[in-house]
Amino acid sequence: MNETSEKIDRRKQRTRQYLRDALMALIVEKGYDTISIQDITDRANVSRPTFYLHYRDKEELLLTSLEEVYDDLNARIGEITPEGLMTDGNPMELVAFQHVAEFADFYRVMLGRRGVAAFIIRVQDYLAGVFRHHIEICYPTEYVPNVPVDIITYREAGALIGTLSWWLENGMPYSPTEMAKLHYKSSAQGMLWSLGITPDAS
């Protein structure tokens, strides 16, 4: 990539970041439904034509931006053990709890009772894909699941979203690390059984 292309790429990334930050801030202030494209461009200090060079509408901005964020978060997990633990011994869900804690006001709106259905569905789809990816890497193919893998992954994704929602609605009474460990303890054994793996009785 030459110097001119690099500058254009950096400018594009910077503009998308401005738009993402503007949308997230406005969601906390006003709620998602009332936000207009003009609100977003005014807050981001970019023109409407510039917005439409990057996104079709505010829903595409929301879903695409969050997917980019989640890709970065997923990359942080790195290698995990067959038990679903990262190399530091913490459950891989810790990354999700840390991220939600950092942007608690935003997720309190989006995962709350008046949240956006398309957002919640996209998050569930994404998390299910992450769980499937780690299952395929960590568990030997000779195991025969007791439950279809698609059901396992979507159940795990839904359970994580539910736990995160409860945590936010109740004022985050536990730290991200404590919540990750509680969530892991409540689900790990059932997931192993679902995959056809006899859980360790200890």
C-alpha cells in the first residue's frame, strides 16, 4: 500500500470511528429510535454525503460498527482450553463482561427492556459464531454431541446475553471477573454434557 492509499485508509477509519462514537453517545442520551442521520452527522462533525459513503442507514452503522468492535474483542481471547478457559485461567466470557462494563450506559439501553431487537439478534448471532468456532477448535471430532451444536451455541449466546442484561439492570453488583466466573460455573458442566463429554466430577 502506497503512502496516498494509507492516508485515505486512515481517513476512512477515522471517519467511521467518529460516526460510531457519535451514535453510541446519542443512544445513551436519547435512545436509539429517536436518533436521525442528521443528529449523527452533527455530533460527528461530518457531512450527510460523507455518512452515506460509509453506511446505508443508522442500523447499518450500528451493526457494522459493533461487529468490528467484537472482532477486536474476540482476537483478545486468543487460545482457550477445552474447558473454555483462557491462558490466564479466566473464562473467555470475561472479555465480554469487561467490554460491557466499559460501555455500561450504552448496553443498559441496548440490552434493556426497550432495546433494539435487530441489535440483540445480531449480538446473539455473533456470539453463537464465536462459541461454534471455539467448539470446533477445542473438542475432538470423535465426540458425538448429545445436543445439536447449533442449539448449544445459540443457548450459550442467549444465556450470556441474559446474564449481561441482569447484571446491568441490577447495578453491576459483581466485578467483571466475578460475573465471568459465576456465569462459567453455571453453564460449563451442561455445555460439556451437551457436547457428549463426561464432565469431571471434581
